[in-house]
Amino acid sequence: MTYARRAWIVFYKDLVIERRSKEQTNALLFFCVLLLFLFQFALGPDRERLAAALPGLLWLGLILAGLLGLGRSFLAERENDCWEGLRLTPGDKSAIYLGKLAGNCVLMTAVEIVLVVLFGVFYNVDLWTPAAPLALVLALGTVGLAAVGTLFAAMTTHVRARELLFPVLLLPVQVPVLLATVSATQALLLGQPLADVAHWLKLLAGADLVYVTIGLLTFEFVLEG
Amino acid sequence: MPTNWAYVFAAYGIAAIVLLGYWRHLARRARALAARPAAKARVA
Amino acid sequence: MTRVLGWLAALGLLAGLAAGFGYAPREAVQGNVQRIMYLHVPSVLTAYLAFGLVLLGSIAYLATRRPGWDRLAGSAGEIGVLFTGLTIVSGSIWGKPTWGTWWTWDARLTSTAVLFLAYVGYLLLRSLIDDPDARGRYAAVVGILGAVNIPIVHFSVKWWRALHQPSTILGPEPSPIDPAIGLALFINWVAFTLLFAYFLSRRMEIARLEEQT
């Protein structure tokens, strides 16, 4: 069985499970709606202030959803005693990481689309004009978030205080991704061309490359034991 | 420009307290570990 | 060996104090507050040394599985957090009279704070795992990621600050053109490095004894 096939099987399995139960996606999507209200109430009725904070709120919403959703990446395996099954898979274990990463990217992208649509509608912000470059920024940021999130999720699955440790470990690593995506989004929403945020895109792409590489290289060490 | 010696002493003072504190912390842990095998030997 | 290091460190620190307060001149612009630099800069350099060792120990442990490497990583991490905290506090105290504020989100302070948070998380992870092998492996992964992330954080924060403050403000770092200042700084840096080596030696010994019992 090839490497790609193994990764695909993991990805497909998670997709099928989610499509059948829908429990995680429904909860996360509802969480996005709640965030909408939360941000509105926290920042008050001042339209200007909300619009100015929008890039940050968008990414904040995604990170919060990520903390909830990504941390559970390996919960199904743990709860159903499938962890051993993962460990005993023949061949390169990083295929599992890749499959899980793909699944998480799809999940985060779904959350993003919902957030962007909700924000556009309820906060009355034009997110359609810069849609293409915005999508690029969000995609790069998503990979960065999911790459480290998947790795740490596997790690914290068996550790005490998992729900607390996962955010504590993930957030410092995500600082560059957060800064880059928010800065780039802000520039794009102000109408600046993509070329102006090229350095942020390069940073994101570089960071993504580093995070995924480390994930691929170290996943087998996390999977042991 | 005011002399601001208070800030200098505050910074160095905190550093001294922290570093000395850590040194004593290490010393205490080392002593506790040294006492344990002796206790086990006595019991065994 | 450890005791020798200890005495050398003590001597070095005394020499550093003498150099910082006696030998080095009063700085022209900031006055005597600038002397905090002899504490602040060696602290951050020592912290970087520590985290470099965390990276080394982490990679070596994953490659060899020898517990000694994990002891190095864990000990260096603990001491690194200590010195990073010291860096932030001394920087903050230095900033109050020079910048007028205890804290500012300037690039260097912010990066150092993120560094602090990352490695506190590292220590937290270590404290939550009892099995030495799992602890070593997981900590190594976090340690490697944390170290590799340092330059990424540095650039992202720097560019982020450039958006909000195009001109660099008077940072607490006078140009060390004056050789006396440079020498005093060097002596203090050597002293701090010796102190670090002493702490590391003791901490690793404690870790080794703990694993035996």
C-alpha cells in the first residue's frame, strides 16, 4: 500500500465518520454563530470599531474554533481504543499525520467560510471584492494552524489536563501565523493590492513549510507509547 | 536627568533574589535526594 | 567540576558588578539607569544559549534515546525560562524611566514575551508526564518546534511593529562604541554564562538522581 493511499484512507475515514455523525461540524458551526454575537456584544454598537477590528476578530474566531476542533483530532482513536491500531500501522507513520492534517484543513476551511459569510452579512463588511487574495491568506494561515494543531493534538491525547495543555502549547507557536494573517487581511480589506502583502505571504508559506515538515518528521515519535 | 538609582537597585535586587533563590532551590533538592537513598538503605 | 564552576561564576559575577558599576562610565544620554544593561543583555544571551541547548538535547534524544540528552533539554529549559523572565523584568524596569512606561509592545519585548510563554508551556508539558520516555519524546517535539519558531516569531513581530511605529524609538541600548561599556558588558556576559553552566550542571545532576530512585 502506497504512502499516499494510507494518508488518503485516514483522511477519508475521518470524512466519512464526520459526514455520518455530523456532531463535530454542527457544534463548530453553531460556535461560529455564537462568536458573532460575542464579538458584537464585546465591542459594542460602534460600527467603526467593529469594522476596524474585523481582521483580528476573524482570525480570533478561527483560532478559538481551532482550539475546540483541532484538540479533538485523535479523540475518536483514543476513545475507541484504536490508538494501538495507529501505532501498529506498517510503514511510514507520517502518512497518518498527513491524512489527519488534510481532514483538519477541510474542517477549518469549512469554519472559515462560515465565519467569513457570517461576518460579511451581519457586520456589513465587503468581503467579496478582495475574496481571492483573502482566500489565499486564509488558506496559508489555516495550514499553519492545522499543521501544529494536528501534531499537538496527537501529543496531548494521552496527557493529563489535555484540554488546558493543548491551547497553552499551541498559542505561542501560532503567534507569527496570527500576526501575518491579521496584518495581511487588514491590508487587503483596506483595498491594498496583493503585492503589498507579499512579505506576509512569504512568511506564512515559509512557516507552513517548516511546521508541516516538523510534523512529518516527528509524528512517529509522538505515536509511540 | 534624574539619577534613577532606585530602578537600578530594583533590577539588580530582583535578579539577586531570583538567582539566589534558584540556587537555594537546587541545593535543597539535591540534599533531599541525597537523604533518600540513605533512608532506603536504613530501611532495607 | 560543579564546585569549580560555582566559584568561577561567583568570581565572575563580582567582577561583573565591579565592571558595571565601577569601571564603566556613566552613560551620556540615559544616565546611570543604563547600567541595567549589564544585567539585561547577558540575561537574554544566556536564555538563548539555554534554548539552543534545549534544541540540541531534543534532537539528540529523539536520535539516540539516551536519557542524558533529555536531562540536558529539561534542565536547560528550566534555567532558560528563569533567565528569560529575568530579561523581561529587567527590561521592564529599565524601560520605565527611559520610555516612561513599564511595558510596550515593541518588537524585542514582544518577541521575548512570546519566547517566555512558549517555554513555560514546554515546562508545563514536562511536569504533566510521568513516564520518562514519553516525557522525553513529547518534550523534544515541542522543544524543536519552539526553537525553530524563534526566528519566525522574530520576523513576524518586527514587521508587525513596523506597521504601527515606523521609526524606532530610543531603545534601551546606547551605541556601545565606548570600549569601557563594551568590556563591562563582555565581563558580565562571561559571568552569566559561567553561572548558567553551574546551574545546568547542578540541575542535570538532580535530574539524574531523580531518575535513579
